[in-house]
Amino acid sequence: NGDEDRCPKGKIITPVCVGLLGGDNRYTVAVIGAGPAGLLAAILLAQRGLDICVFEQTKSIPEWDSRSYSINLNQRGLSSLQHAGLLDQVQERALVRRKVIFRSGDQENVMERNPPHYAITRSSLNELLTDALRYFPNVEIHHDVKMQDLNYIKETKVLELSLSNGELRRFSHVIGADGKWSSVRNCAPFKDAGDYSKMYKFEEIKEKSWGISLGLTRFPEHFENSLYVLKPRTPQLAMYIMLAPLCDGTASLSWVLYNEILDSYPWLQPLDDTTHSWNDAIATKESLARAKDLLKNEFPFLQDAGIVNDISGMNIGKRASWIRVEHRLNACNDRVVLIGDAGHSMTPSIGEGCNCALESAALLSKAIAKQSEEQKLPFTTEIVDRAFKEFGESRLKGVFDVQMRSALASRSFNSK
């Protein structure tokens, strides 16, 4: 229909007999959350012919928010996008990053990346994946609709979702991809049977560092398109800067701080973390002026490049934290599974969060294909049940090492 450029390359859509997934009521797989993980999972399952319904609580794809940092796609993320036939499209929009440049005072060390990483903003990646998903006739996407509750209907063995628009919708399976503060993860699906326990046991673990986002309208033209990691002039000062160019000519400037600096700079304390949201605190003019003075003294590289004077604002975040889900990611008789930050969130310190989220979407799709091949059956509810179980019981073990490495980097400052 003239939309060939939007179709994921090399993928053939094979419709599934709807009766196999629930009969005349046309039960489908609901994906809660339209971030990178949820969108990629929806694309991959739609490619396999499953009917997919995506619900996202935001009204539209935000051009910029506190999570619109430059995502560094490494081999985990790139191979997952390749699995969906979307790698070329992503690479066309992204910046190639072949180096990480470390600077401490006048010293510079360069780490080559081979194969290279690709940098793209979260909003750009979401837009690309959403465009690809709209191509499929077996997909619905609903923005400004939040899942409020989930119940398991024992008689028909389906999941009933209560939505913020007042609707009740029934599905055979639910993929929770709704982020770190997941609504799916908090549900108690067996209330009708008198069981008010939640599907998952989990805890939030808070670390000893936090980030400050500094508004920057340009990236110096003479700089390389690389990630710069800057250490302070005073080695024992527990902080560092990450400076990265963005595709639109601006830059992402993140200031990472640790608890040890609060004795000397109490005005840099993190946002109160008693609420679960992504909203940051906008610093006062006085705090911004103090910050600029500190940056000039401790990061001469920024001052010499004229970057400090270009800083227009400062948003202070909360302490880095991550969610540890116990035992498994599958629940509710293997009809629900968590992916991405909903199931294995991690601190942003080593840039693996989005990569692991995309990898989870790809692994879930592969688990469904594997079960179908092994059982020599089409995509019945039993096949998807088995795949959710296999993925849910193995994925936590596979990603826990990355969660721990991220946590350790957020826990202690390395002056070297």
C-alpha cells in the first residue's frame, strides 16, 4: 500500500488463526507500556502473527523529558533491533560512537569501540518503533490510556484489564513493559477468589549516587562525536561529568555525584525520593550560579570549550535506584510476564538499561518461536504460556550480573 519503507526489512507477516488465541471473542496479547521494550516486543510478536494491543499512559511521544538522554546502543540492543529487521532504520537516525574519551585535568585517554556503539535519544527511538508498529494490521496502539488493575477470570482463563478510560478489556496474555514503577508488577489478579497478594515480590534498592541534568543548547563543532567522561581536577572529589553530542546538534550533559560531596556542597543534595516518578527538581538561579562556579574550577575542559557559559538550566534527580524482582518474571498461571525496567530495572551508570530491555523483547519472541517449533504447534495459548514460563524463569538469572555491575558503579566512586 505504498508503505514499504516503513515495513521492517525482510519480515513476512503470517496471520494467526484467531480462534487459537481465544475463539470468537478475539483475545489478544496486551502490551502495557510503549517504551522501547514494549514497542519492540509488540513488533516482534506482531511479525509472528499474534494480535497485539498496546496501552501507553502518556498522550504522545514526548520530545524531551528526564529520560530523553542519549541511549548508547551496544551489541545487545543492536542485535535485538536486527532481529526485528529495524537495525538499518535505527542506524540512519543515530550517531556513530567509536570512542569514549576520558579526561582528567590535562590528561586524556581514549577507549576505542569496535564494533561501534550508536547513540539515539529515547524519544527518537520510540518514534521509529511506533512508526514501524503502525504498519501491522494486527496491532492496536492506544495512548493516554493507563492500566489501573488486572484480574484473572478463572472460568474463562483470561485476563481482564481495567483501563483509565473506563473500559474493561480481556486478553489471553499480558506483557508488562511499563517501566520501573510498573502498574502490572503491583497487581493482585486473584482478588475475586479472596487472594489479595501481589503477583510479584520485589524491592527497590537505593544507591549512593544521583544525576544532575544540565541544559545545553549546542555541542562544540570542533569536538569529536564521542562520549566524553570528565573527572574533576581534585581527584578525591566524588563526581564526574558525561558529555555526549545529540543528532540535532545539541548535547546531553550529565553530572553524576556521590554522597561524599554533600559535606562540602550540601546544596547539591538529590531530590527527595519518597515519590515514584521521573520528575526532577529545577534548581534555583542561586544554585545554578554556584554550580557553574564549581564546574569552572573542577572541569577546566568545559570552561575552555565555552560550555559552562552555555548551560541554561539544571535539573536535580533522585538517588539512583533499581528494582530487584524475586525468583521469576512470569506470573498468573504464566499469562503475565515482565520485560525491561518493569522486570529488571538497573541504575544508569554503565548504560545497559535500554540494551537489556531490547534484548528481553527479542528473547521473549525467540522463546515463543522455540516452543512452537518444539511442540510442532502453531501459536496457541499453551505455546505462549510455555514461552512466558521459559523466559520468565531464566531471564532474571541472565540479567542479574548486569544489574549488579550497574549497582556497584552507582555505589562507590572510582577516582581513577
